[in-house]
Amino acid sequence: MLKLVVADEVRAAVEAGRPVVALESTLIAHGLPRPRNLEVAADLETLLRDRGVTPATIAMIDGAPTIGLDAIELTRIANTPNVAKLSVRDLPVASALGRTGATTVASTSLLAARAGISVFATGGLGGVHRGWADSADESADLVTLAGTPITVVCAGVKSILDVGATLERLETLGVPLLGWRTSTFPGFYLSRTEFVVDWRVDAAADVATVMADARALGLRAAVVVANPVPEADQLDQELHDRVLDEALTQAARRGLRGKAVTPFLLATFHRETAGASLETNIAVVRNNVTVAADIAVAWSAHPTGPDQTSPDQT
Amino acid sequence: MLKLVVADEVRAAVEAGRPVVALESTLIAHGLPRPRNLEVAADLETLLRDRGVTPATIAMIDGAPTIGLDAIELTRIANTPNVAKLSVRDLPVASALGRTGATTVASTSLLAARAGISVFATGGLGGVHRGWADSADESADLVTLAGTPITVVCAGVKSILDVGATLERLETLGVPLLGWRTSTFPGFYLSRTEFVVDWRVDAAADVATVMADARALGLRAAVVVANPVPEADQLDQELHDRVLDEALTQAARRGLRGKAVTPFLLATFHRETAGASLETNIAVVRNNVTVAADIAVAWSAHPTGPDQTSPDQT
Amino acid sequence: MLKLVVADEVRAAVEAGRPVVALESTLIAHGLPRPRNLEVAADLETLLRDRGVTPATIAMIDGAPTIGLDAIELTRIANTPNVAKLSVRDLPVASALGRTGATTVASTSLLAARAGISVFATGGLGGVHRGWADSADESADLVTLAGTPITVVCAGVKSILDVGATLERLETLGVPLLGWRTSTFPGFYLSRTEFVVDWRVDAAADVATVMADARALGLRAAVVVANPVPEADQLDQELHDRVLDEALTQAARRGLRGKAVTPFLLATFHRETAGASLETNIAVVRNNVTVAADIAVAWSAHPTGPDQTSPDQT
Ligand SMILES: [Mn+2]
Ligand SMILES: [Mn+2]
Ligand SMILES: [Mn+2]
């Protein structure tokens, strides 16, 4: 029968109530080019360790949901071409069939919560796709976050998505949204969007209290912390807007629809910004990891934090 | 750590299985003008007490989710300008930050259920907004009701919303809908809409049995009781339709979109009907409170009613 | 108080961990013409018994949710004109009011799961309706499946629905989808659609392991097994496309909207294919029942199968 494989180091930290931050593997497998992806994966773990936080990179390895990849497993996820991308609904199938795959925001959140981890750093959430009223295309991330008690630090959602509709869905689904030292929703590659965030928090201890209070209220939803990339690291606004416009125009001209749109937009976007979007993407994730570390430390110190919480058993 | 603050009177009634009806505070803070709002709030509580039912008006007071406001707290919610409006996802944040705010249908339902209260009277539910296929704007009330075991007495949804789409969502989300002595869905300001309700109930005891059977089936959804305002109290149909049309036309002409639409429609609606829509709004809520009182009494007397039910712990 | 009425034979099989397959009654009451419907209902039960599987046809009988109809109850569901069609949200109301009705995919799934049954054979799932961005019309089947741990064997969804949007919703809602010996999503009357299924399974034992692993992960979602009708039994493709086109054109010409569209499309479809669509419909269901039987047998034999699982109590 399926069992979570939790690395000794992660298990020990969770059991002792020490700070742990989960990391996803889709970024490594699909979000960054080789060999940069493996370097970044190692770097993110180092960023956490330097802050006294245990990293737990998550993936499915030969049918085992693995919380805390070792160096060999990390290398395998980073270097295997076309490794599967597994959302929550794919986990039991990949497990049953003994497959290996990278986990998304949704499945990383779920596995982390099941292992008793309360904080997760990623780049951007999945969301509602442009043209959703035609395609009904909406990432499983949102519904999963509505039912998974974990704090996710992100830089918003990529601008190839329908950002406004994504924010509406988070509201409809009852997912708490905090702006990290901002009242403006960040735009992944850009520090700001036109959208407002209702709640601004400035201290990690406040996020920990939100987490504790959400649990005390019996809420199952995640807490999303929206953390803007520093302005110094953001993509040039004009370049961003021009490339996005071009990509959308070309997709329309080619008559692309449904699942064909997103990969085309991302590929065009990355190509046309040359290396700039890649560097911003890495800055985004590094920045989220450091905020997640602070929150995990605050949660560990919180009077109703991890010591009082058992691993999530549905 | 967050604890529900439950008024002694409410706690005693819940523990003894005596009838209790929850009331929301957004109506008081945002739905009615001062000083009428405080008069109505007091009047609704009196209506309940006269029927042997304990009222429990709910709000967030200085970070404490409070079930059963006292006179000072009620006055504060009624008289503070721009008091926050808190849906479910805002509760843990407002609590963590020590804020005060009014609770919506969603958050009032959740807090009432957590405190062991099974019946809630409001005016109208939130719903799906007109233009939702463009904006994705849908109130968190619907998803919350899909997962919160409480009976909500309302007069439908306001006609500035997409009533048909709201009914479809309630069906999709599996929320039971009962017509109170009607087979026609009511229209908040009007006693009737063009929409049919599949199940008509005529007796409060039947609603109590539906509540008991829903729990026995392990359903988590609320039961929505749609209670038409008496025809004598409804807004003049022609006035309603004309003012609604004008408001929609003006909103389109001004190019309003997303969150800007609803406040504009409501303000126009209220201004153009002079005081008439306010009087109907009050009649709607009073009428719902009396039906909720009957249901709470029937639930209290039901063999599988509150004595057999413990407060909802997720 | 409401209690599930479980036939002795079904209860004994569930308690002993022997294979059981649930069957729905909407097919009998509304999907097939009399007297063919009763013949098919009996035939499906025989198909299961011949494979050593206990059938459990489910309906609401005089307010009692009944798992395993006897001959008299089956006849009543088959022969009563205009018997009610009950989705999940209708169950507590029909129960409270003592009504009789047929259960849909959603309500059959829920009642089966509550009775400890893990496999269910139907024809097609409900789904997202064409024109949903106008009407918001989406079957409650999808949301129910997202929260009900049961394996549903179907032949996809009827082509009068928006098949692509339905697949997107299953993905968004996190419902695992397996292609039974196919990587192409089946089209109910046709063996194939243009849509891909990400996971193909070829052995019933693999489905049983997926079921076990989903439970071990604490997932509440159903597992949908998409099983194409054999090509020999499918409707002629050209006939299918022509009749569907005509039906859609006529519906548009008549200005039909919302709930009026589906019955019109189905009626037109059935009339214009003469008996052919009926014969295919029966072949679809028979074919699903035999696959469900294999899965139930494999689940019964699985090391973490029914012996280790108690009836679903929410
Ligand atoms: Mn998608
Ligand atoms: Mn909204
Ligand atoms: Mn429908």
C-alpha cells in the first residue's frame, strides 16, 4: 500500500516542530532549462538551510510520494527528459503504476500537508486561463488550495493567465490572500499588477497567527501569501507588455485554442525576452523561499504552531 | 489562540437545545442607512424573543468572532463608518490582526454552525454577478453554503445579480433549495421571479426533518429556504423593472466592469426608488426572521434536532 | 430518522468484502422506454451475478434511500410515469417528504459510498452543458464526484454536452480519470472523441490499486473509468454527427435556452436515429457493467480493499 516516503531529516524536523519549507519539483523539471534547474534546486535548499529551515523538495519517485528528495532523486527529476507533471488527481495513478513525476503547486501542497509541513514556497500559482469562458480551462491548483491547509508563498500568477479571474476564483473558493508588505497583487515577472489585495501583512508572526486562527476556525483552505519580486529584479515593464501582446496576437492569428495556448504563450514569452524572463523567474523563487523561511520560523515559534498540530490526515 | 466568543444567553440556549436564530451584521453595517439600521437590528431581535427564540447577531469584534452581540457591540457595528465586510476567508486575518468587522452570509453561516446554531435569517444570498462569464465574479456565499450545515432563510437574491446562474450554481454545488409555501423562486424586492423551485414546503416541521435527514446522510451543505416577501410589501413591479433597466443601461454606458458594477447598481437602485426599496428590504428581513423562528422552534422540538447535535467542529 | 435501507444480500456482501456493484435508477426510469427498461434492469443484475458480483440498484422508495431494490421496487421505478429524478441535494427533501424517485449518477454514488460500496456502473456522466457560459448549467454529478470516494465506470458523456468543458472541470475538480484500455476519451454513442485521456489502464487490478492509493492519500474524489463502447456496437459516426448537428440547429432556430435545450436535443436525437441510439445505449451500459464487475472482483481481492474499508461516514 502507498506510504509517504518522508526523508529522515524532514520527519525529525516535523516531529520536533522545527521549521520546514516544502518546495515543488515542476519548477525543476519543467520551469527551468537544464543544467540551470539543478543548480537552482540546490541553491533554494541552501537558502533555507542558511536560515535554519529544513527543505523538503517533493516529487513522485518510482510510485512513492517522496517528501524531501535526496541528491540522486533531485538529479533524476532535473535531468530526465519529459518527466511527467502530476497534479493531485494523478498521484494515486502514478503511484499505482509505479511512475516518476514532478509535483505541481496542487500536489506539492497536498503531500506537504499530509506530511505535517505547513509552509510551501513556489513561483506562481496556476490559475484561470485567458479565454476560460470558451475553454473552461482552470488549474486544479485553486480548488486544491481551497481544501488543503498549508501556507503558499508565491509571486502571484503568470500574466499569460487571466489574473483578474484567478483572483475572483480565490475569493469565491474562500482562500485567504495576504499581500506580503504590499496592498497590490504582484504580477510574477512584474512587482505590481492593477489588482488590489485586501489584507497586507508586514511580519511573519502575523502570518503565523493567521494560520493558527484559520485552523482554530476549522477552515481547510490554504493561506496564499503574495510576495512581489523586488523592483530591481523585475522584468522591464515595456518589454513584458510588448512580448505578452505579441504572443497573444500570434496565438489568436494561428487559431490556437484550449491546451495549445499556454505552452505557446510561455515559449514565445521566454524566447522573446531572451534570458531576461528566466533570470526574473529565478529571482522570484529565491525571494519567495526567503519569505517562506521567515514564516516557517515564526510558525515554529508560534504558541499554537506545529508542536500542537499533527500531520494532516484528511 | 482564537476562540469563539459566545454570549452566555446563546450558549445556554444551544446547550439546552432551545431555539436560536443567527443574524448577520453586514445588513446592519452596509445594508441599511443610519440610524434606521440600529432600530432594525433591535427590532429583529425582539421579533425572535417574542417567539421564544434566542437571537444571535454575529460579527467580528476586535479580533474575536462574537456570536450574540450585546447592545454596545451592536451599536458599534451600526455606527462605525466603513466597518470592514468580512467573508469566511477574511475571518482568520481579521482575527489575527485584531480587527472589527461585519459578517456576510458566508461568514455568519460558518460561525453560527461552529457555535452549534442551526438556523440563520438573512435578506438575500450573494450570488453570481451579471456578466460573470467576463468577470468570473461569484460570491463566496455559494461555495460556503455548499460546505456549511445550517438552514438559511432568505428571499432569494437581489435582481442586480444573475438570478438564473445563481440557481444553477446552487444546483451544481448540491445545495438543497426549498420554497417556503411557494413553488416560485422569490425575487427579494419582488415576491416572484420567472424561476421555479423544485420543492415546496408548507410546514416548519418538514424543514426540520429535511435538516435531520441531510445530517443523517452525511451531507455538509446548507438548506436554503426561499421565502417570498408578502405581495403587499413588495416593490412595485413596474418601478422595479424600470429602475433596474436604467441602472444596467447606465452602468454599461459608463463602461463599468467587475467590482465597480454592483455598488453602482445598488446605489442607483436605492436612489431611484426613493425610500420604497428600503422599506421592502426591511419587510423582507422581518418576514425571513419570523419564518426562521418557526423553523428553529420546530428544529428544537425535532426528535433528531439540536439535543442530538454537537457544535460543528469542521 | 432517515436510515439507509440496505438489502440483506448487499449488506452481507459488503460486510464480507465480497464484490458489489451499484447501479443507478435514472437510467431505468428516464433513460430507456418501457417495457425495455425493466428487461435491461434485470439483465444488468444477471450480468453481475453471472460474474459472482452482487448487484445493488439504488433508488428512493417512499422516503427510504434503498440500496439493492427488490423485484417489486424495481418494477415500481420502471413503471411509474414521471417518477422524480433525485440528485444529491434532493435526497434529504424526498426522504423528509416520503417520496419515491430515481437516483442520478451523483446521488447513486453518494448512497453507494455511504453503504460501503466502492464500484458503480452507469452509462454516461452528467457534465457541462453546451452554452454553459450563458446558462451556467453544469450537472451536480461533477462536484459530487469530487467529494465521493467511489469508482464510476462510464462511457464518457453524451455528445449533446460540452465534452471538452466537462473534461476540464474533472481536471479542475481533481477527479482522477482512467481510460479503460484506451488513451482516447470515449463518446458514449461513439467509441472515440477527439480528446485524450492521460492515463490508460489495462487491468482491473491496476484500477483497484489506484483506488487503494487514492484512499491512502486521503483523497475524497471518485475514480472515473472511461470505457468505450465496442466499435461494433457504436452508433454510425455519420448518422451521429448529422443528427446532432440537426438537433443543435433546430434548438437554436427555436430559440431554446437553459433547461429547455437538453430534453429537446435528447428527444430529437433519439427520434432521428430511430432505434439505433437506444440499442447503442443498452450496449454501453452492459459493457460498463462487465468492466465494473471485473474491477469489483479485483477490489475485493486487493490487499487494501473492502475488508480494510468501513462504510463511508462522511
Ligand atoms: Mn487546465
Ligand atoms: Mn465578488
Ligand atoms: Mn443543470
